[in-house]
Amino acid sequence: MPAQAAEPQSSAVVVMYHRFGESVHPSTNIRLEQFESHLAELAKPEYTVLPIPEIIARLKARQPLPGRTVGISIDDAFLSVYAEAFPRLKKAGFPFTLFVATDPVDRGIGGYMSWDQIRELKQAGATIGSQTHTHLHMASSSAEQNRAELRKSNDRFKTELGEVPTIIAYPFGEFSLAVGAVSKEAGLSIGFGQHSGVLHPDADMTYLPRFAMNENFGGDSRFRLAVNALPLNVSDVSPRDPLLNRDNNPPILGFTVNGPAAKRLSGLACYASGQGKARMERLGARVEVRLENAFPSGRARINCTMPTREGRWHWYGLQFYVPKG
């Protein structure tokens, strides 16, 4: 029998790309044959690809989404987006969101799209989001630096596209509570990181997860794992701020699991960057993840996953940032 569309649900997966067919940059590139395989998978009837703003609007309104809803996001406005991804996405009829740092486009840096090309994508239905002006490290920048960056990029978007974005992808996925507050001040009320996980109505809309795809982590099995993921709905997360300092590194990650998943936490496992499987302590639905070692400076992640009887995975991820010094 042909595959059937999944039952309506209240979650969605967003996948993230950067470059297409640029194998000199394997950490941010997806090979074209990999990307075409992803699009073929998403064309199957059990998936529904929707514009990310529509996904967010439905989640905020607590309206159901089609089962296995997927959003497609692309960071950095590299020229290969226009030359390689756009024609394939257009042929497939899939909407997508492009996050743009305005300074490289303004300066006409080689390998980046032009404003004319970005306008063409927008006119074809793409959503344009912000990545600041210079793609700076926001979590290690001052509030005034971040405000100035967002003012500048908003001005450039208004001039070139006629409107200011309301959605941001934090450069490098680096986030802090202060970064979220400044972004919201600038009208960017929806924000995405680069940590793995699934969107749901109770998720923090200022720091939403995405599954990153590249040459090493863009094979068919990993892509299917990602686009079939289910949320691990957690609350009372500590530490609240993913920006770490000497006093809370290593962090003791704590959270409470909500919903039916809280009744079968025996399958839950958490993994930390560079440290492998982490020790966990549980008291009912409350989970604490305890690490042996502090994270080095830079970005670090913890991913917590739990299998379902149907072969899908509940997923909760978080990216921390440790400043230098």
C-alpha cells in the first residue's frame, strides 16, 4: 500500500543548510546528491513541508500541524544557494527561509548572493530572516554592539527588501538571554540556534532548535532520523542561560519532562560534546545531567534522546557557549 500522511500533531522539525555542492567547505556543505536525496524523501506523502512562519504561527496558536511537518532553513546567503539549492527547491515546490547577514552582501564578497538575487528569492516566496550585519559572535559582544548590528541590518533590509525581518538565526547558533532580549527589542521575536531538537507549542520561541545538515551528517539515515523526530517537551530548565562562566561550567543541566514521555524515561540518554554519554539522576519526571569535565571555550552541546516503540526518537538539545578567558 502507498504510504499515508501521518496523523496531525503539534510539532515540527526544521533542518538547516549552508552551502550546496561546495566540497572545499565540508563542515558547512551538503553534496548535491545528498540534497537531492533529502528532497526526494520530503516529497513522500507522509511529510509536509511548510513555510517556517506558518509553522511558528500554528504552534503559537496551538493549532495542529500535519504529521511530520518539516521546515527548511538556509544560513549565510552563499551563492550556491541561488545557483544550486533554489532551482531544486523551486522544482520540488518547497518553501524555505534564507537567513542573511547584510554586510557580506553589501560588500559584494565573492561567493555570496547579491541583493538582486535575494530579491528574486523573496519574490518567489522565500522568507528572508536576519543574521545581523556582520555575522558577529553575539553572545560575546556587548548589548550596545548587538543593538548597533541589528539596527544596521534592519535598515539595510528595509532599504533593499522593503521590510524588516521578524525572525533571526543567531550567528554560529550562539545565544544568551541578553542576546534574546536585544533581538526582541529589534523586532526579531522568533530566533533559531544550531542545536538539535523539535519545535512544539511550549518551546522557547526566542531560541528554537534546528537539525544541521552537512557532508558528514547529511546521509539518508541521519536525515530520516531528524525529520521523523518528536519533541521531548521539557520545562524548568536550568541553567536558564546557555552562556556559561567559571562558576557554572560544567553546567548541571536540569529539566522536567512533561506529557506521556515522562512516564517512560528509562530509555532516556544524554550525550555531551567531547564527553560521550553523561551521567543522569532522575527523581520522577525531573532529570539532572551531570558532566565530569568543564567545557572548553567556544560552543558545546548536550543532546538528550529517547526512542519510541514506533522507531522514532524524542529529542531535546541545547547549545552552550563558553567565552574565552
